[in-house]
Amino acid sequence: SGAVPMRTSVLCAEEVPFTSAEAVQTASEELWPAVRAAGLFGIGDAAELQEELDFCTRWGAATQPAREAEAVRSDAPALILAGAFDGSTPPRWARMAAASLSNSTLVEFTGMGHGVLFRPDAQCAMQIVVAFLEDPATVEASCAEAEPDFALPPGSGG
């Protein structure tokens, strides 16, 4: 699919130039021990990581100027929606964005992942967007705090 080349291009252009093997190694050490032990997201040795970072040079993605790593600062009303379990754009990134957008409203959806507006159960997110567009100062977002309804598949013993 076209998603892998697109993701690779974006990561190589917008993330890799502003990090180092050491920074990624340090970040991977903050993973939950069980995740790190499973090798799902953990980083191997520094040489292995450097090889992955060097791939971007071979990929040929355009390098962005240093200002691209700087936070956007604005006092314009901004709505930031984040899924608590978003592995593509983690909620920590949303909190970082909100810190430099002085007139922002950050809504983190409990139990959701990536793309809170594009899910079949996106009614809450849509209500929040509409409310924000009508009056950015009075957004009521308590529906985003609903506990997730995780259901085990039939016959799973749960």
C-alpha cells in the first residue's frame, strides 16, 4: 500500500533529522518493561539503530530546515483531539502542541487510538468539533472521558 512509503517519507523528512541514535535509545528505555522485553518497539544496539537512521539518506527524503523542529506558537483558538492509545501520534505530542498554543483546547479520548474523528463511534468527537466551531471558549468535552467498552470475542473465555 502507499501508506508505508508515505510514512517513511514523512518520518525521514520531519523526525530523523532532528534526533539521534542516542536520543531514540534513551526514549526506548522509557517503554514499559514488558513491551521492551517483547521486542515490539524496543531498540537494539546503537549500530543497528544508526543503520535504520541512515536508511533515510538512501531513501532520499527532502531534509527540512531546522525551524521545522520548533514549536508553533499562537494565541488563535485551536482544538487538539488525541486518543489515549494512539501509537501514531501519541497524546504526549498533543500535550506538547497545546503547551505552545496559548488558546488551545486539548481533548484526550479515554480508550481510543488514532483518528478519533474517523471512527464509527465518533459522535462525541464530532459534537466537540461542532461546539468548538460555534464557540471555542465554551467547549464541553466530558463525553471523551467515557470508559472504553472492551469486549472479548465470543468463545475467548472472558
